[in-house]
Amino acid sequence: MNKAQLIEAVAKNACSKKEAQCAVETMIDTIKGALKKKDDVAISGFGTFRVRQTKARMGINPKTGERIQISAKKKVAFRAAKDLKTLVQKS
């Protein structure tokens, strides 16, 4: 399911397509804003988004075999809630 399909599904069950688009985009922007401030976003029954810091490490360039330094960076992680994990396992 992509963003347009999600908007369609929300509109079908709750409101007009324009209102659904506004709601979905607002939710996404709110999650982005919270993650930018390094806040966790926990949605009960769904999961938790959080920003994780990775450490700098040594890697190997697969093309040349040369060892390279991979810098530390931040990445977004998602941990599914128990309810979501159970739902997926049953399908």
C-alpha cells in the first residue's frame, strides 16, 4: 500500500478524500517533526518510531576491496507493537 492508497482507504472509512489527505499528511509531518527533535513516537497497538545513533566503523569498498571509514550517523528505527506482530503472524 502506498500513500495514495492509504488516503483512499481512510477516505472510504471516515471522511472525504480531501480531509483524508490532510489527515494523513498531517500525521506524517507530525511524526517527522517529532523524530527531528529526537522524540520517540509511540502509537499504541502499532509500534514505536525512534531515532538511533550508529557508531563510526570500518568497512570495505566492495568494488576495490579497500578499507574505508564509515562515519557515524542517525537513522530511523521502527519497532512493531506486540499486537501488530501477532496480527502479521496470524495472516
